[in-house]
Amino acid sequence: MIREVTMYQAVCDRCGEISEQIGYNEEDAADKASFYEQWEEIDGKLYCPDCYEYDEGTDEYKPKKKED
């Protein structure tokens, strides 16, 4: 038998990386798991640890600029 399964994953809005965990049955659970993996939500977007940096001048996290 094959059946459809709905799941939630954390996906980086900058690079498209998927969190280490495969999926969750609730959106809130995926959000909490990404927090424990050091992901950050910045201005409503989600970033993996490789895609954001701490700005000492503003005392905030900010997305890294994309390299061309």
C-alpha cells in the first residue's frame, strides 16, 4: 500500500538546506527542532547556521549576503 503523508520540515530561506530531522507531524514541532539546531528566524524568514551571522554593531543576527 502507498499512502500520502503530510509532514513539516525546516528549510533555509537562503540556501535551501533542510534541517537534520526528516520531518514532523506538526509545524510547531519542526519550528522548535530548528531552534535546537541553532537555526534563526530573522524578519519572518528561517536561516540555517551557515546563512546568518551576529552583528556586534547592532547586537542582532542578520542573514549573510549571497555570493555571486
